Amino acid sequence: MISALGWLPKGAAKAVPTVTQISDLEMEALKAQLEGQVMDDDEMSSQEDEDEDEDIENDSEAKAISRAKAVASSFKADQDNNTADAIEKGLKELDMDNYDNSDDEDNVANRVYNSTATDVMYAAGEKDPYITKDDDSESEVEDFTIKDSDLVLLCCKNEDEVSNLEIWIYEEYDNRGEGNLYVHHDILLPSFPLCLEWLNFNPCGSSDKRNLVAVGTMDTSIEIWDLDILDNVEPVTTLGGKLDPENNEGDDKSSKSKDKKKKDKKKKKKVQLVPGSHEDSVLSLSWNRDFRNVLASGSADTCVKVWDLATQKCEYTLKHHQDKVQAVCWNPKEASVLLTGAFDRNVCLTDARSPTAKPVSWTIDADVEAVDWDPHTPTCFAVSMENGAVNFFDARGGAGSKPLHALKAHKKAACALSYNPAVSGLF
């Protein structure tokens, strides 16, 4: 199942991604974990191994004695006829009488190896035409390099309960040959992905731009991954989500007595979340290209959150929707204007500079699936709905204004919507 797709801007990807280097501390922790598992297995089977070793030693000793007797009897039968001939033949092949009289190493090699050494010798600087290892390695490096002309596609998918993020390369058709589409590398995700958004802001404090992607998941968290690192085992950072049990150990100890009372009532303990986190699945993301440290998210908990990537904390929580927030989108010209759509059949326009103000809203005929601003007319936006229709609005018409026009685009839900930035009116 493919749950999310997105294009990478040209030139954003590193030509040759970096391979993950495991630090000494990480390696020691991994070794300790593996050793602990091995020790448990060894203790359970140590007694059985000792008994098996004793049996093997007894069997091996008996078999060795029987084989020695058989070899001795066979050797005794053939000794009189073959010993003298075998020794004479061996000495003749080695030519031991002339071994110390020759200083020519090539002649010695020829006698010992039957003159085969000269067959693999080439003149200085000359390569064996049958050895193509260097050519193959150069070809592999070229195939692995991401060129400026390559188109990079991000794909979140789930198969057999395993979720991953695949980075695809599309080579366009040209005079060199046909087009090609293949997976360059992938990232294993710990939870089911629902949406993704590319960004270049470095949340680690450096001013350098990075090739990152934010992934909204079913696990209430937003994971930010580095696309230029191979074999990633953990995200660069995580916004929201569940609290680390190790960091929350003190709270667990202090609440043991309370938990015992709750057991009698058969109530499940509520999951501890990071302050400011969403309380349900993250359904939509939008990165602000003017204020690069700002990321907006919509969730099934009916909330819209605005995150500061520099501090990795939630700055504002907007609660103007009454159902799952399916879509969020920043305006391409007015950086503070945010458009949101939800399953309560409302599309709302808010200004991040005054998050407590009442939003401008439009009521539509079905649940919202996606929203997008027209890049050529930034006051206009489109809304796709669960009934397959697409409505077009002008924000200057104000709250409750009628759509400019409506399009019955699909027979079923129109789940995605995207304008063409190069051609006006094409979406």
C-alpha cells in the first residue's frame, strides 16, 4: 500500500549519499545487548552441551582407533610392492640433487609449478583484458550517483506490516536511451506513514541546508529523516509522540500505588505523550518555505499545530475544527496565512500571527480530502472532497462565499490535489 508521494526539488539531493557510521558507544551498547541474549541462551543449554561433548569424545575416540587399524592393515599389504617405486618417483620430480646449485628463481618456480607461473605474468603497466573488476566498480559508482538531471521521487509504503520510505530515481528519455525508474535506497520506518513533506531546515542548530523529509505517522509523532544518509536507523529528530520510558521512570515509580487501585477498576493506563504532541494520528503536513523553521500539521485529534523546528516544540495549537483535520497548506505569497480542511466539512483560513482570532471559514458539501493554493493566483484555492468533486474559491470573497466554479472530477473520493507551478490553470 502506497500511503504518500512527493517530489524532491532538483539539486536538493546529495550526489553520493553518506553511509551510516556506527559510533563506538552505539557498537558497545549493541554488543552488550547481544551478549545478554547469548548468555541467557548459554545458561539454559550449558548442561546439555556438556553431556553431548562427553558422548562425542567417546564416539570420536572409538572411530579414530578403528580407522587407524584399517589404514595400518592396508599400508602393510601394499608396502612391499609400492614403497620403493613411490619414493624414487618423488625424488625424481623434485630433482633434489640440483636444488641448491640453481640461483634462478624463475627456473625453480618452473620446476615446482610445472611452468604455470609465466602464464599469468604481463609486462609492466599492462592489464589483463579478462579482469574487469575496476570497470564494474566504476559502473556501480556511476549508477549510484544522483545526477542533476535525475528526478527524485519520495514514496511511503507499507507491505506485509513493514513500513518504509523509498527514494526513487527517474531518468528521463534522451538520446542515450530510454527512461528508467528504480529505487535508489530506502529507509525503514518504525510506524505506519500517512503523509510526508520535504524541507531543508536543519533542526540541529546549523545554518546549512539539509535534504530532509517530515513523515506523519499513526503513532502521534512526526519523524524527520535525512535523505542523504544510507541505512538510517533513527530520525534526525521527532516532534511529539510518546515519552521515552527511561526519561519517565521517576513518574512511574511515584504512581505505583495509584496504578494498583486502578487495576481493581480494570482501567488501562493512559499513554504518556510529549508536551504539545498530537493525541492521534498525524494526517497532513505543510512546511513554510519563507519561515523555514515553521511546520504545520493536522491530526485526527481535530487539532492543527504549528511547530518551531529550531526548538522542536509546538508553538500554537488551533482548535477551530470539530473532526479529523485532513489537509493543511501555507499560502505561497502570504507566509503567515494557513488553509486547513477537515471532516467536519469546513475549510478555514487562519493567520499564524493571531492564532486566537476567529478563522474565516467556508462550508462545503462533503468531507475535505485535500486543499491547495493556486500558485499563479495566490488568493484562490481548490478543495477536493470525498464525493469526488473539486470546488474553487477566492479568499477575497470572505467567509461563506460561493465557489467560483465546481468540477465533478471523480466518481469516488478525490484524495489528492496539486497545481502545476509552471502552467496556469493546470492542476
